[in-house]
Amino acid sequence: MSITTDAVLSVKRACLYALLLVATLGLAACEKTPEEEAESATESASEALESAGDAVEQSGEAVEKKADEVMGTEPTAAEQVEEAADDGADTVEEAGDEAADAVPAQ
């Protein structure tokens, strides 16, 4: 008994249709819901605003430093240590806030 070309094509076609069906269903399952897309957009916008705020803060600090250099009013070592401690405290506080935000509401 020999296998005809038509039978082989028929089996290949059936496999192809099954593969296309699985791929289509897989892609449909991966799509984000509108709520997920809105949440993702909100997160992206929030991160962009945070980055912009950081950039503004850094440029403000640079301007302040340059003004101090020009005016000869650079901070003392004690003031620099105090500022570094404040920055560290702010960082710890922000990390705590982010950790609290990351915990799902119950």
C-alpha cells in the first residue's frame, strides 16, 4: 500500500490548520485587557513624571552649586554631611513608600 501525494498534503494541511489555531489562541490569551493597558500607561506616565522631577531637582542643585561657587558661599563640611544624611533619610523613606505601594491591597 502506498501513500499518495494527496494524502500527505491532506495531513500537512490538517497539521497547519491545527498549528494556526493554537497560535491564534495563544496570541489571544496574551493580549492585555483594557484595565491592564490603562494601568501600564499610568505607571509609565508616573515614571516619566518622576524622572522629570528628578531632572529638575538635579538641575536646581547644579544651579545652586554654581551660584555658591561664584559667590564663594560653598557649604561647610558639616553642612555637606547634614545634607548627605538628609538625602539618605529621604532615600530610605522613598524605598519604604515604594515597598508599601508594591504590597497588594487586601
